[in-house]
Amino acid sequence: MNHLNHLVQAMDSVQLAQMSFPAELPQTVLAPYLFVSAAMFAIGLIGFLTRKNMIIMFLCTELMFQAAGLALIAFGRHHLQADGQTFVIFVLCVAAAEAAMALALVVLLFRHRESLSASAWKELNG
Amino acid sequence: MSQQTVLLLALMIVPLLVAMRIAFSKNPDTGYRPALITSWLLMIPAWKLIADFDFSQGATTQFAYSISWVESLGLKFSIGMDSVSLLLILLSVLLGPIVVMASKTAIVKDKRMYYAWLMVLQAAMVGVFAAQDLLLFYICFEFTLLPMFVLIRKFGSTNRVAASVKFFLYTFTGSMMTLAGMVYIVWFVAQPDQLGHWTLDIATLTQYASNMSMGEQTWVLLAMLAGFAVKVPLFPFHTWLPLAHTEAPTAGSVILAGVLLKLGTYGIYRFAIPLAPTAFFEYAPEIAVLSIIGIIYAGLICWVQTDIKKLVAYSSVSHLGFCVLGLAALNVTGFSGSILYMLSHGLSTGGLFLMIGFMYERYHTRDMNAVGGLASKMPVWATFMVFFAMASVGLPGLNGFPSEVLCLISAFQSDAAWSAAGEPGAWGSSLGPWFTVFAGTGMVIAAMYLLFMVGKICFGPLREPEDHHPHDVLPTDLSLREIITLTPLAIGCVLFGLQPTLLLDAISEPVNNTVVLVEQANGLESAPSRIDSVIEHADEHSEAEITPDHHTPEGASHE
Amino acid sequence: MPAVLSDSSAGHGEASQSLAHLVEHAAQHPNTGPKWVLLIVLLPVLGFVLNAFYAAFGNKSKIPAWTTIALLAAAFIATLSMFLSYEGTPYTVQAFEWFNLHYGDKSFVANFSFYIDKLTILWMLFVTGLATLIALYASEYMSHDIGAGYCRFFAAFCLFVFSMACLVMGDNMLMLYLGWEGVGLCSYLLIGYFYKKPSAVAAAKKAFIVNRIGDLGLALGVYLTFVHFGTIQYAELFANETLHSYINAAATGDFSHIPAQAQWIALLLMVGAFGKSAQFPLYVWLPDAMEGPTPVSALIHAATMVTAGVYLIARFYPIFLVSEHALPIVAWIGTITALLAATIGMAQFDIKRIMAYSTVSQLGYMFAALGLLSTTGAAFHVLTHAFFKALLFLACGAVMHGFAGQLDLRKLSGVAWMKGWGIVGVTMLVGCMNLAGLPYITSGFYSKDMILAEAFITPGYRMIGWILVFTAILTAYYTFRVYFRVFVGPEHAEPGDEHDDHDDDHHSDHFHPHAPGWAINTVLVILACASMLSISLAYIQKAEHHGWVGSMVAESSASYHSPYAAEAHHAHVEHADMHPVAGPVGTAAPGKVFGMDAHAGMILVSGLGAIFGVLVAAYFHGPKGWQGLFIGGRTESGKCRMDAIARRAGPLPRLAENKWYVDEIYAAILVTPLRIISHVFHWIDKLLLDGLVNLFGFLPRVFAWIIRPSQSGVLQGYAVSMAGGLAVLLFVVLVIVMNSGGAA
């Protein structure tokens, strides 16, 4: 019940914040966002490290991107600055462009080895 | 910009242009004729420079010229020469045509590459000695490595790959450390309490460098010696030399022994001593000990060699020990002897390497057990061989003798207790008679290994390898071209053996100035006249009835 | 070693008058002499150049020989003119500047100039004279080599005479050193003349290297002289006041005030002299030098080069006087060498070797004379020895030349009676008599007697005297052993190994010896006459200066007057200005021999000894009949009475025959260890030093080998390292932040 109250109060504060500069927001609001972000990052990292399929690995990198974005937004809201959101817009654009390139590369690589496994390219040695 | 400066620039730039021309020609087998003509023509500006050089002002930098590059960092291109540089430039230019002519039949493929790099080497050698600022000096210093690397790598003997790599990396590592030391000096001089702005001009740096503290100077000296000691080579940094010399083609060996080794000793004379005088004075005995170890150690190794080229290579190590001993003595006799040694060693050891090269072209082996007793078949060759061996051993009348004598006397003189009859005011660093005694055993060892070499290769019953057949082009004995390559060296050996004053007078002023610089940096004064002080002591013990006549030396008039 | 006695009357505070005339001249600048004196040096150089040209252009005649003889004869005439025109004051003649370093008020001056005083003239007379004669001899002797070898021989010959002239006539120590090394070089070239023979090449190398050891000592002495006295020019050196003060001190026997530095100069110069003049322990090169052609042995290794050491000590006698131990060491080494070489010579069978050892032995006499303060005796013996030893060598050479290289005295006999060999026989007899020193009729007697007498006159050296007398007996013995075996007795000859094409009718069983021609015979006769005529030299100016040689030596830096000279010598010392200098010996009473005056006693002892030696040789080696003086018993060439005794004498004869294994000892103590050390150094260089360098070059490879697995190509691996690195970085940052935050 307390949590719900807090949430209602927070939403009120957001409204108030949008109209004018209110008082400090409670810290505990930040934490869940960061937990979620960390969890997403961890899942993405572990997924990248353990999976062999290149598309899945790419998916995991995207997941890590989004986790970072989430953390950025949370902190932006926490400090009441637009920087976080601005940064995330940039990141999304870059991620999109990079996704296009990476998938194109994956397709090309697939054509050479007939396999989506990353270990097929071990001989390149870095 | 005077005419002579143009000539000096020409000595540096023309070979580079010719090198590019040769390198870009279509036929990979050309290059001999342009190289030959260029190297002979380069003698003309060189002789003109000697003629116009004012030897009475040997210490001033003549024909100077400089262009600024980056003013704020003090980077300039500046050249000029004093008499020491002049003589070494002459040596480099003299060896040019000799080396080109000697390579005519030795190099059969890829001549274009060979002669192009040889021309680059020529330009770089002149540049090193003509440089008046550190940047140009260092650039040309390193630039001599590259052609040598290619010459050994591409045109050398069986083990050429390892030899070229070791040569390049070893000397290069050393020079990097030299660069570090020099950069420190430049930084030091740029401090506000010294000069205040950046400069790489050698003369300016010399003025301020002695203000460095002893600790700084020691590190700077170590850094500079790291490069120069490898180049000289000084024991124990000599192990690259036998390998490089044996694997290099004849021309490469001649230039390596004749000029490139002198870059090290020239560097010590021009940089290590003036830029770190207190430290050098302090550590001169240690450096002298290293050089003496080199003399004896390398000499004994020569004695048990079977490869004749390796024998002569180790003999270079042994001989240059004398050179460094003279430098370490830090007195006029020592510097004169050392510079004279640099010049004469180039002639005599260059001659020896040429002889070996001519033999190698005919017999394709350097093993003295396989080939020997060649005097029966090649008497002219044998005569020259004995001649150059005698020049190398220090026979009086040939050019090895004056240099050796002066270097040995310098060690004797440079002990205050010995040379100034106990009076304070050293006459050099503190070496002493024992240094001369041990270095003198080098004389005996030199006789041992050189006569061993001559006895095996020239004398005795004729031995030839079984599969030997006469050369297609070359006659059994020396051809006229080969004799022409040897004659200037032989004439030089005799001339400078009988008239060392020609060279000694030329270098006396710069040498004097360097000694004065060292003495001032170390707070010493020249010792009072030795003869007078000894007489004062003697007078206490006997009543000499002869009135003390001031025996001014004969020929006291300065020529 | 004699005790040093000080005697205040002997000259404390008195300038050394024996240098008085030198001082007068040198106090001003030394005189310069006539330039034609340079011809003596230039003519041999011209000879060298001409002979080199002959060789280059393939000359195949005897022209090189005639050129050489003509030029050397001209040099001899120039020397004679120099002698006749000498006015009594030393002078200098400069050719050109050589070393002329001036710095501040110091200078190192050594020019190509020549210093002429009577010692120089004495030496040059016999050098040029003998060179001319021996060149004449060699023109025939070397004629089987006409062509490149002939030219090469005479070129080296001329170069040798030039170097010897520089040595003797040079006006500073560096000129002496130049000549010193120059004669060493020519000796190397000439010993190794037959360069296809490995033994000749090895002998040449050995000679050069052993000489070089001496040269090192000489060089150090020169440097020390420069450092101590400030000059190496003779004129200045002998006028140097410091040196005079030392001599005055030494005259009183007081060496304590003479600095060790100055005393060491003489010791170092001495080492050089020992090397060049084949004294113990540096004599081992001379017997091997017999590999060279005989004219070379005669000129270089008997008469001229080996006397360079004697010249050195004589010339620098003032410096030797001031060193406490130098002259005694010289005397003892000379004596030991004389005895040692004589014992070896007694047991050799090669006649040239015997003569070589006899040279070493006689040089020992000369050194002993120098050490006994008798430079006159040394110089006189040099002169007479030059003549008769050259004669002996040339006669042996004639034998070698005529018998196809046979030199073994067991294989030759009765040569003097063979047709055409008469002159050789007679001249050989003259030479042997001189070497043995038969009393009154030979010049060798006079010179040897002077030395022996001096040994007994100078106190403290009696032992040396008796050893030298014993050696004289041995000398007479081995000399006449050669004569009685080879030249008299039944005629027999076995040819040697060198079959040359002179003998047209040479079959293996009928061997006809090749009698010497006019050139050889002429030279032998001239030398024999010279040996006999030099007896007269002992009588010229006998009163004032102990002979003509004495008069030459007296006006040079080698002069020294023993205080016992007046007492012991027959004549009176009349000149008032010849004050004796006591030197290192002190002023004890002069010695006597058997109660007699030393000179008279010595004549008796050495004369009887020589005759005794000859008789012993006759008994053991002489043939039956009058040729063996009626006491000999040899009937054939190979066997004699000595063989039986030698068989029963135990190991001694074999030891002596093998030169007391000195060469082998040197090889074991010096050469082999040095070679082992050199090999060790070589391996150190290859493995240790080069190994370190290679190791240094190997390190990046090791580093790379460690790191390479990280470049596996596995994408995830890279990711792991990135993540890990990031974690570490974060950790570090946090730690720092926490620390600084905590501190703040």
C-alpha cells in the first residue's frame, strides 16, 4: 500500500516538475530503473559471451545498448536535466545505423561460411 | 651562400639525385656507370673544398649555411665544417669511387638497387660530418643504417639475413638512446635559466651543456655512449661487427670499416666529450679500460680465426680500441692521435678488405684452411696484402704508426703524477703508464695475428679448393682496375706515415679548443712547463755548473 | 751485484766531463751538417725503388744485383767522406719534418733527421761496407733465382740498409724506432724469402714477433723518455740538465735521488735491445732465422741488425748510467747468453746453426762489455765480429751453395782440399781463428781480450770474467770442431736436398760440388783481409783511447772512462780532461788476475784457453796426420772420437742438441696458454656476449609467445577481456575515489 502511495506521489511530482521546478525527488525512485538496466545489461553481456549464433550475439549487444539507454534516462530524470534523453536519442540513431551495418556484415559472412557461428571465423585471429 | 657552400651541398645532394635516377631506371642491371662517374666527379668539389679551406682557422666552422625549418622549436638544416669534419668528409668521398670500382665484377644481379643505395650511403656519410645541428646529424646518422641494411641483406653472404637484422637493430637501439640523451640536452638548454629558447645548434649547445649537474651529465653521457659505443664498437658492444663484416659484400665492408665505424668515434669526439665534459672526465678511466680490454680481447680472438674476413673484422675492434684510448686521455696528443687513427684506419683496413674481396671473387671462400699460399699465383696481390698488413700493424713509415704512437703516449701523459712531476693541474684525465703498457701489448698481439694471416694466405705452399676454376672475367692476379682501387689507399698510407704533420697541423686548433673546453669545464689549468719544474727539483740535489739554458724545442716556429 | 761505495773525491758536484763536449755544442743549437750526408740514406731507398720496378717489369738478369752493389758502394763512399770530413763536433742533417706537435709551451718533435757523431760513423762504415760486399756475394749466391725472386731479394736488401741507416743515423728516438722496426720488417721478408717452405714462413713470423716483444719495451722506453725529459731528440736529450744532474748523482753512487721513472727508461730500452740482439730470453728467433738465404744470415743476423741492440745501449749510455740496476743486468744477461749459446752450439750438427749460436754467444760478450762499462770493448768487438762472422757465414754459405744445400758436418769432410775450394778453406781458417781468438795474430783476440780484461778490472764482476773465459774456451772448441770436421781430412761429400740445375752432369751417385765463382771468392778474400787488418785498429791511438775504435767512441754519447783505466791499462791516460766517472760501480781497487795486471793476465789466460780449445777440437774431431795437428784420429767424415764420449755422457749432449728445450718450454708456458685463452675468448664472444645480445633480441619473441594466445580469433574471448578490463578499471577508480573521498 505504501508503495502505491509513493507512486501516486511520484506521478504528482512529475506533473509538478513539468510545470515548475519542484523539490528533490526521493532517491528510491531511481533504484528500480537501475536494477532493470543492470539486469538487462547483464543478460545482454552473458548472452553475448555464451551464444555462438551471430544474430543472437547481435541481439544481445542491442540489449546492452538499451540497458545503457535506460540508465541514461533514469539518471536524466533524477538530475532533472535533458542531457540523458538527448544522449539516448543519439544512441538510438547510432544503434540503428550500426545494426544495419552489422546485419549486412553478418549476411556477407554467412555467404562465405554457410554458418552463423562466430567460431567459424576463428582463423582471423583478431 | 658562397660557392664552397654550394659545393658542400652538392656533395650531399648530388648523390641522392643520382641514386633516384639509378633507382628509377628501367633496366635492373644498370647503375655502375652513373655511380662510377658520379663518385669520381664528386672528388672535384671535395678537392676544391680542401683548397679553399682556411687551415689557419681550423676550428671555426667554414662554408656554413643554414635554413630554418621550425623556428620555435629551433629546428634547422645547417651545415658547415671545421677541419676535423673536412678530413672525414674527404675520407668518405675518397672511398666512394674506390668502392664503386671494386664492385664492378662482384655484383652481378640487381645492380640498380645496389648502386642506388650506395649513392644514398655516400650522401648520408657526408651529411653526418657536415651537420652543424643535431637534427641533421641524427637524420644522416640513421640514414647510413638503411643502405647498409639493404646492401648486407640483398648482396651479402650466406648468413646475410641474420647479419643485417642484428646490425640494424643493435645500432638502431643504441642510436635511439643517443637521441634521448641529446633531446635531454636540448631541453636543458631551452630552460629559462640557460639559453631560454629551443635550439639544436651544436655550437650553442656545447656552450651551455657544461652547466648540467654531474648527475645529469652522467645520464646524458651514458645515453650518448649507448649509441656511439655500439657504433665504434667498444667492448662489449662489438658482437654485431664480425657478423656484419663477414656477411657484407666487399664494398659494404670497406665503407663499414672505413667510415661508418668512425661515426661512433666522431660522435664521441664531437658530442659525448663537449656535451658532457665533467662526466666524461670522471669516467674516462673506465672507458679507457673498456677500450684496452677490447684491444687485447679482440686481438687474441683474431689470432684463432679461420675466416679471414672475421679476422680483419675483429682487428677493427682491436684497432679502434686505440682510437678510444686516445679520446679517453683527454689531451692534445690523444685527440690528435685518435683523429689521425680514424683517418688512417680507414685507409689500411679498407685496403685489407678490398684485398680479401678480390681474393673472394676468385676463390669463393674465406676459409684460410682451404685457400693459402697465394703469393705463388698472385704476387701483386700478395705484395699489396703484405703492405696493408704492415700498415695495419703499425710499422713506422706507414700511417698506422703515428696514430698508434700518439694514442699510446697520450695515455702516458694523462696522469698528473707522471707527466707534471707531481704538480697539481692535470694534463688530461687520470690514465697513466699502466694503460700504455697494456695497450702496448696490443702491438705485439697485432703482429701475431696479422703475420698469422699473411703467413697462411700469402705464404706457404699453394692451397686451392678442389672445385676451383679460373674466373670468367678476372685475371689470375689483380687486374688494372683493381690495382687502381688500391693505389690511392697505398699512397695515402705512405704519405700520412711520412708526413702526418699534414693532418696534425690541420686538426691542431679544433683539438686544442676541445681540450681547453674540457679543462675549463673541470676547473683544471694546464700544467706548468714540465721541464722547468723538474729542473727545480733537480737543482736541490746538485749544483749544476751549466747555466740553466732554456731549451726551446727545435723547430719551435709553428709551420 | 757490486756494492755501491761512495767516494766523495770521485766527482760530487763535478759535471760529467765525458759529455762536456756534447754539452758545449748542444747548449747552442746543434750544428747542421752538409746535405750530401743524406745520400747515405737515399741511395738505398733508390735501390729499393729500382728493384721494385725491376720486379714489376719482370727483369730476368743480374741487373738488380749490379744496381744494388753500385748504390751501396756509393753509400759506402759517402760514409767514408763523412768520416774524413768529420771535424769533431756532432751535427744534425734534416731531411724533412715528421712529427712536430706543439701545444702551449710543450712540444713533441721528432723529425726525419740524422745525427752524426763518431759512433754513428763507426757503425755506418762497417754497415755500408759489409752491405756492399755481401751484395756482391749475393749476386752469385742467389743467381739460381734470377727473375722475380732475385729482384725481390735485392729490393728487401736495399730496404734493409735504408732502415739500418735510419736506426744508426737517426737524430731522435723515433727515427731509431723506425729503423728498428724497418730492419725487423726486412728481416721478416728476407728470412721468409723462400716463402713456399712452411719452416721459413714460421721462422720469419717467429723473428718478427719475438722482436716485437722487444719493440714494446723500446717503445715504452721512448714514451717514458719523452714524458720525463720532455724531448726525444739526441742533441737536446744529452744536453738536458736534469740528465746531467742524475749523472752527477750516479757518479757518487747515490741513486736514491734519481726518480724511479728515470731509472725505468734504461730497463725498458734494455728489453728492446735484448729482443733485437737475441739475448736471453729473447734469443730464440735467431737460430731459426737461418732459414733465410746465407747472405741474409751474414748481413742481418751476424753483422748489422743484431748489433742494433749494442748500438742502442751505447748511444743511450748516459741514460743507462743513471739507472742503478740496468747495466749490471745487461752484464749478467750477456754472460748467461754467451755461455748458454756456446753450450748449444757445441752440440749442433748444422754448421749454419752453429754459427748462429756463436753469433748469439758473441753478442753476449758485447752486452757483457757494455755492462762492464767498456763501451770501447763492445764497439771493437762489434767491428771485428762483424768482419769475421760475416766471413764465416759466407764461407758456410759457399759450402751450402756448392753442395746442394748440405750443411751437416757429419756428411762433409776435406772441403778445403777439393778443387776450387782452396780460397774458401783458407778464409774459413782465418775466420775460425778470429772467432776462437788465437793470441796476437787475430783481431778477434784483441777485442775479446779487452772485454775479458775489463771483467777483471771492474770490481765485483770476477765471476763474469771467469764465465766468459770458460765460454771462450768453448768457442774455440766448437769453432774448430766445424773446421776440423768439414774442411780438412779425407775428402767426402754428400749432397743436400736442394738439387739445382747448376750441375749439368749430376747423377744420383756421382755428385760434383759446384765450386764458388769469382764473386764469392773475392768477397771472402776481402773479408779475410779486413779481419786481419783490423788488428791494426787496436794499435792506432792505443795510448789515448785503447785503439782506433776507442777514439771513435770517446767523442760520442757512448763514452765512458772507467777509473781503473789508468791503472789497469798499459798506457797512461794523458789527457787531463778525461776525468773518470765512477758510475754505478763505486771506486774499489781494480782487480788483478793471478796477481798480475789484469790485461797481461788476461792475454795469458785467454790465449792459453783458446789454444787449449783448438787442441781439444783437434783431438776429438781432427783427422789423422798434420791436418789434425798430429793429435786427431778421424778417418772418415761421419765418425770421430767425440761420438763415444757423447754416448756415455748421459742426457747432456741430447739436451744441448735440442737447445735445452727452450723453444718447447716457451711454447708450453707462453704460446699454448695464450692460444687456449684466445679460444676461450672466442667462445665467450660467441656464446656469452653474442648470446646476451641474441637473448635481448629473443625477449620480444618470448613476450609475444606469452601474449599471442589472447589473439585467439574467438570473438567472445575478446569480449571477456574487454569486460574484465573494464571491471578492473572500475574497481581501481572506485578504490581511488573511495580513498580520496575518505581522506578528504
